[in-house]
Amino acid sequence: MEKKDINWGELGFGYMPTDYRFVSNWKNGAWDDGALITDPNIVISECAGVLQYAQTVFEGLKAYTTEDGRIVCFRPDLNADRLEASCKRLQMPVFPKERFIEAVREVVKSNAAFVPPFGSGATLYLRPYMFGSDAVIGVKPATEYQFRILCTPVGPYFKGGVKPLTVRISDLDRAAPRGTGNIKAGLNYAMSLYNIVDAHNCGFDENIYLDPGTRTKIEETGGANIIFVTKDNKVVTPKSDSILPSITRRSLLQVAADYCGLEVEEREIELAEIGEFAECGLCGTAAVISPVGKIVDHGKEICLPAGMTEMGPVTKKLYDTLTGIQMGRIPAPEGWIVEIM
Ligand SMILES: *Cc1c(COP(=O)(O)O)cnc(C)c1O
């Protein structure tokens, strides 16, 4: 298979239409067979549920080329599980897990020419998503839905080297207590856009959100979970019902315990204690871990000892181990790597 003529190293994190996308429609209470199609455009009712009441959920995962030339995906079963939880919360039908994984395979295989070569640092980003597609004017769930998986090649996250981030403690909340913070819904992002643009205008890379109930505990950023490392090398991550369960974060904690022999802990983390940590990182599929160098709480600067020029030593060890597993250099736990071709 001949690769597309793309300057892989120069790619950013943007959308580029590829040759095929998977589409399946839910109508009269059942999913159709689904198919790979070439048209990147969608025609739906002007009154579609997704357009009026934001009935839409999504996922994100990557396919990449390993050192020995295979194309693989990382833990797509967990994306299927999480999509199921998101769908149930927004009163949408569930797309069966086996079919989800099969559709991921088909999309990657049919777009193999867009999967960046090993060593480029680039990857093929997959975006499964579902939305209410028929007309809804009174507030109620749609009766027809579309499930799709699109893919697009994306560039290396740390182009030109790792730069630790400066983040601020946000005055706005991303979730409500007992709300939808723990599902991957478009609505959680719509309401974060004002705040991220404002953060950038104020010179910050990200917003750290506090627990919406008491605003005293750390939750996550707009699109990534947070891990901290204590001065005695324990890996700690916030526990809360309104955090999105990041697959990267869950994998990193297992790697910390089973591969690095580190103690790990999921517990409530007070805003007041963050000055005591040695390292901090944001985790998600896009970057795996982005190190945080500085947290600003209303003018009070908390500078992490790991500094503003490189990843802290524990963060780096976790990053190297997980990316090593993903790239096939380090043996993976059972089921983590799904070979596509
Ligand atoms: C998708 C997402 C993450 C990261 O999850 P991964 O499964 O690791 O990619 C973290 N926080 C939020 C709010 C998200 O939407």
C-alpha cells in the first residue's frame, strides 16, 4: 500500500478529509448494517435533535504504525464502553461494542494510506461519534440516530520539543454536581470554549476546573485528566464523579504500578495542597502526558519543582513506558494493543 504524499512531520492537530468513513443509522429501533462511504458531508433535517438540543456524544482514539511496521489501535474496547455510558446518559441508543471495534478496524484499514509511518511522530486520529438526526422541536430524545467514525492524520503533539504548560485555576465550572461531567458529550465542550479562549487571551495554556460542589478540590482541565507526583514519587490523581474517565490516565496509573513499581492513589485532592507536589501532568489521547510547570491561582503562582523546560523524571518515565507499549517496544498488558493489519 502506497502512503499518501503528506509531510507527516509538519501536520498539526487539524481535520483533513480521508478516503473513507464508517456510517450506520438507527431507525425504527435498530441499527442498519452500516457501511464505509466516501462522502465527507452529512445532510440532516434543519430541526435535527443534535442541532436543537445538542444530543451528541463522541470518542477519540488513535491508530499508529509500530516499530515493526504493524498498524495498531490502543484499547478501543474502552472507547466502546465509554461511548455506551455517554449514550445512556443522553438517552441515545448504544452501538454494540463488537460492532464498534469492527468499524474501527474497517476505517483504519480502508484509510491505511493515511496512517503515518513509524518515527514520524504523527498518528491517525479516530473520532467515533453519534447524534440525533431526525427532527425534534418539543424537548425529547430524537427517534433516529447516526453513528459515524471519521479519521484524520494528526501531527506529533510535542513539535519542537516538550514545553511545560502554565495553567490557571478557573473561575467557571465545566460540570455540575450529578451532571454530565463524566461522559464525553459535545455539550461539555461547547460551554468550555469561552473559558479556554479567555485563558489563552490571559496567557494561560489551560483551565484547571475545581469540583463544582465545593470549589475546593481539583478535578481536570477542559479536555484532559490530571496526575500529580508527590515528592516521594507517589502518583496521585483526583477522584470525583464529575471527571471524565480518561483511558490514558487509567492506563498510566496501571503502568505506574505494574511497570514502574510506583505507589498510585486515586483520592480527593484539595486545591490547598497542590503546592506540595513535585510534578504535574495533563493526560489524554492527544499528548499522552503534557507536563505542567506552573499553576496560577488568582495571582498566586505555584511553580512545580520539575520546572519549565522539561518533563519531571517520574512523568517522563510514565510517558516513555506508555508510549513504548503503544509503539510495540515494550510488551503490553493483555488486550491493550489491537492489531489492525
Ligand atoms: C476525552 C477527554 C479526556 C481524555 O480521555 P482519554 O481517553 O485519555 O483520551 C479527559 N477529559 C475530558 C473532559 C475529555 O473529554
